Amino acid sequence: MTPKRKAATHETEAAPNLPQLCSEAADHVARARLALFDESYDTDQALAHLDEAIFCLRRLLAHGRTTHAGGGAPGLRSV
């Protein structure tokens, strides 16, 4: 079962729910780990979940940059 991206309307929310995005990213990383260490050793499934986790983290970064550029609360910093 390949994870599917959310609808485009969810991706373009002005103020995404940051804790929910973090939780979603962590969930995808956990599922990727299970796919790798499960008896099936499904690398395609693991990569799909890691791609989704990266997508969530990019949304977090974009939100942080938008918030910071708009003069709002300090945004997220990249390391």
C-alpha cells in the first residue's frame, strides 16, 4: 500500500497545523522503519514513506519562511 499525498487544497493552507505536520512526518519515518525491518523488507514502501516525511518537513520549512518573511513570529530555522 503506497502512501498518497493529501489533496492540493490541504497542501496550500495558509497556516498549516504545525504539530500535525510534525506528527505526520514522524509517523512516515516510523512506517519507513517498519517497512525496512519487517519480515517483508519492502524498500519501495520505505522510500515512499521517507518521501512523504520529507514533503511534510518541506511544508514546515516553507511555513516558517513565510511567517518570518511576513514579520510575524520567528520562523523555523534550517540547520
